[in-house]
Amino acid sequence: MIIAFTGAGISKASGIATFMEQPDVRDRLYRSYAQKNPKSYRYTIKKLYNTVIDAEPNDAHYALNEYDVSIITMNIDGLHEKAGSFPLTLHGTLPSFEELKIADTLYNKPVLYGDQAPNYQKAYQMVSEMSEEDTLLVIGASHHTAIAQELRNIALYNGVRIIEIQEDAVRETREVLERLQQPANE
């Protein structure tokens, strides 16, 4: 079994900057900020929405779908879904266009710092069920979030092979999946 755990780095080639590259955006993704500064928060979410609405999946997204890889993602950009996958989304989604005007009142659109992340338990369960015959592909996910570290640690504890794809997700994802799918005697 292969599970891909993806972060913002997988979507960089699709024109979506990571939060590490936009610290001002990250600072506005707190529930307390949304409550105290609803207009500024809604503006931030609208900018994120406008960035991702026309973004297209890249070959890393398509490769995961083509190889039928289960995906756990921290991304809210919807690119896995556009590529045909059905990921477990840890941080929710962006509001729809109609919901942008009430974005500060919504939960899980996206999950904000300070909110419960309802799918974390499912992610822990998925990785906990992996064994030494399995592979966890970590694609474009830094070590800066607790969930990223925790999933890696669970995989390590279970003896799961972890393959990190951080620099060139578009090229490396398909190459790694092709190698993993080859019979052992080739």
C-alpha cells in the first residue's frame, strides 16, 4: 500500500505559493483573527480563493490519481480533486464563491488555527494501519506542522518506508511511483 501525504509544495508548480512564502497570510488564518478582524479575514480568504479557482493540477496531482494512491492532504486548493482523486483533507476547503461574504463565520472552510481539525483522527488511523511492506510518500510537506511530524513518527514506529519528495514534486512523484510499481525482479 502507498499513501501520499501532501503539503503546499505539491501545488507550487500550479502557481500557488506556500504559506511559508506568505507569512502575512498564515498570520490571518487564526480563528481569533477571523473573529476580531472579519473584514480583513474575508479579504484574505477571497485572495486565496482567487488564486486557486483558476489553478490547474500539475503532473504530481495527476500521477497520484493515475496510480490510485490514497492521499492525505493539508492543502485547501482542491487540486487533488480536480485531478480526479478523493483525498482526506485535513484542513478543509475554501468557501464557495457564494460563501465568501460570510467566510469569517464558517468552520472547516478552511480549518483555522484554533479550530478542531475533524480529519486528523482519520489520518492517524490510516497511517497507523500501515506496515513495513507499505510506503508513505511525503510530497511537498515541511516538518513545520505538528500533524506532519506526527504522521511521519507513526510511520517510522510501524517500520513504514518513508520517501520524501520535496524539491521537484512534478517530476519526482511520477518517477517514484513508476519505480514502486515495478516488479521486484526487474
